[in-house]
Amino acid sequence: MPRPRKVIVLPESQIQDSISSGRTTVQMLAAAAGCSVPTMRRWLGENYGDRMTFTRGRTGGISLASPATTTEANTTEVVADSIAS
């Protein structure tokens, strides 16, 4: 039986506030969530994907890119084209 995964409850607003307030490291977020650094890094990667950037080194940390915006008109056209095909 595999070991159950750690449930991390960390609101996105708290992550964004900590990133915007200054340098934030994975270690800081892991301490806030009460988990290990590798677990926190994996969780951030799973939940934020390509939006999250990890920087190594003395001045390293994490940064969060804004989410990609899509317009409904473009999406509707693509769906209509694929349905018609």
C-alpha cells in the first residue's frame, strides 16, 4: 500500500502576496504549508505548471507569471472549425 500524499492547503492569494512582497523561496512556502521542500516544489509544479519559475543560487527564489488569457471568440472559431471537419 503506497504512502498517502501530503495534502497541502495554501491559497493562491497567499502565494501571490508572498511573491509580490519580495523574494520568496520554496523553503519559505514549505515552512508555511508544513511540508518538505521537495514536496512543496512538486506541488507548485503540478498546480502552476509553466507559470512557476524556479531560480537556483544565492539570489534564487520563485516567480509566478500571469495566466495566459484567451478570448472566447478565438476558442469558438477553433471549435467550430474542428466540428465542421
